[in-house]
Amino acid sequence: MNDSGLLGRWRSWAPYLLSIMRIMAALLFIEPGSAKLFAFPAAVMPGGGTAAIGSLAGIAGILEVFGGFCLLVGFFTRPVAFLLSGEMAVAYFMGHAPGGFWPILNHGELAILFCFLWLFVSAAGPGPWSIDAKRRHAEARVD
């Protein structure tokens, strides 16, 4: 199969689109964490305000904000993505699944989507636009 045409050029963008997907998903992932920890852009906790740091919601907020930032810049991407995939699995089964079987009814679609997206990123890596890629490139030049 000849990949010299339009299809070949499109396929050559796959690593860059992986980086773009990671960056955009991380921006979206940070939002609920910042809402839990800082009530920004809005207070989402029951009664308004912020989550207590030691509470389950507070720990989730910390993981979402700081883990999301690591994914945003592509720093320790694989282990952080794996950790956040697990966090989203826990969030789904503890927070959403008790509300019913169907994700559309228990509002767990985003938890499932982030779970599998971060699992994919943990295997695929961050893509070329990341601190991890820059570090790997710098280490290769030193050797």
C-alpha cells in the first residue's frame, strides 16, 4: 500500500494529534478538580464552597488538578495517566454505578471516557509535544 498521498500525510500527523488530544483532554480534566478545590469556575460541592482536602472529593480534586497539569504538559505522562485512569474507574464505580446500570442515566459517561482515554495515553505515551519527549530527546543526545 502506497502512503505517499493524502492518506500518508494524514497518518503522519497521528503523533501530533495524540499530543493535541492529551492537551485538550487534560484541560477538560482539570476543570472538575479546580471546581472541587477552588470553587472555580463554579462551586460544585453540595452547599457550595470547596471540598475538604482529606475528603474523598478533596483527594479526587488534588489528583484531577495536579495530575491533569502533569498530563497537560506531558510530564511523567505514562504513570500519571495510569493513576488517573484508576481514579476514574473508582469514581465511576463509587459515584455513578450505584445510580443504575446505564451510564447515560447515572451520569457516568465522562468518568468512563476519561478512564479509557487515560488508559490509552498510559500505553501510547504523550506524543511529541511534551516534556517527556523533550527529556527523552535530550537523554538520547547525551548518550
